[in-house]
Amino acid sequence: GAVVSQHPSWVICKSGTSVKIECRSLDFQATTMFWYRQFPKQSLMLMATSNEGSKATYEQGVEKDKFLINHASLTLSTLTVTSAHPEDSSFYICSARHQNNEQFFGPGTRLTVL
Amino acid sequence: LAKTTQPISMDSYEGQEVNITCSHNNIATNDYITWYQQFPSQGPRFIIQGYKTKVTNEVASLFIPADRKSSTLSLPRVSLSDTAVYYCLVGDGETSGSRLTFGEGTQLTVNP
């Protein structure tokens, strides 16, 4: 199947700093990508839908100014957690929609904010 | 998006068949049913998708009754490596490509 990668796989940062997470579709073009967050022992929660060349659509309760999403090309979407705080520590997962409409998930990025 | 209800956890033994049932009473006419598997600290992996009756692939079968208000994922002869969380999702059109709402999932533990 198609491959989606994320970078970095894990990151530790100090409170107040910003962290950028990349999501790439390696062997297909994705006009739409999705960002999820998952806390320990909980399910995935959709944060936003990222559309190439346009603004992201955020789910209710997700602060768009805190979680900046950029989808500048058909193979790359980035999520920047601005002014990160310990409560932002979580597992961030992206997915990309293939041309056949199937959605492929990345391996996730573990963010720890000290 | 239709809400789904699954058992929180299930236990099984190696070599047994495991059936996980998901309720989705408010499923819409054009909704598909999709199941994903997730291992700890990994992204979800697509298992199977169906609309009605029965679908089978190399890893699982999906049974959907005529009223489509529930579905059952069947894993034949599970092994220890099948220990994971299994999510049932329903959604608009071809679900896997649209916004996905994950429910709580079912933690399957396969014992030796």
C-alpha cells in the first residue's frame, strides 16, 4: 500500500517553544491530509483537515492559532505546535488521502513538552 | 457522522477465532463501515471495509446484517501479534477517504 511518513518520530521540547511536525506521502500525491491527536489510553481525535493550497479546516475546540497547519505541496503537510505547554504532550498522527480515496496513516510523532 | 459502540476489551487465546461486534444504529444510507487496527505508538492500519453482507480479505472477514445497524469483524486463528486496539468507523460515502471519527475502540488481548 501507499506510504506516509512523519518526522520527527519523537521530540522533546521546553515549555514555550514551537515544534514543527512533518507529514509526507512518499509515493502518491495527497490533496487532503488529516491531523489527529491521541492521548495515552484514549482514541484518536481529529484535529483538522489540511487541504493543499488552501486553509485548513479545524475541528471544534481546536485552536487554529496554536496548531498551525500548512499544506504547501501535494506530498507535504506540516503541523506546528506554537508555544507548547506540557498539556500539549501527546501522540500526533497524520493521514493522507490517496487518489483512490483510501486514507493511509503515518507512524505518529510523540511530543513531550517539559 | 454515525456514532459507534464497541466492547472496551476482549481476551482470547492463540488459534481461536475472534469476533468483535460494533453497533452503529444511526448509520446513513451511503455510509461505509471500516475497521482499523492500531498497535501502541503506531498509526492505525486499515483492515477491511464493507457496505453490506460479507466482505473477506486475507486477514479478516466483515459481516454486516441487512439492517446495517451493526457489523462484526472476524479474525480467524488469532496469534499473539494480533494483540492491538481495533476501531470500527462509519462515515460518508467511501469512509476511508473522508473525515474519520474514531470511537473508543476494542483492546484485544491474545494470550498464549
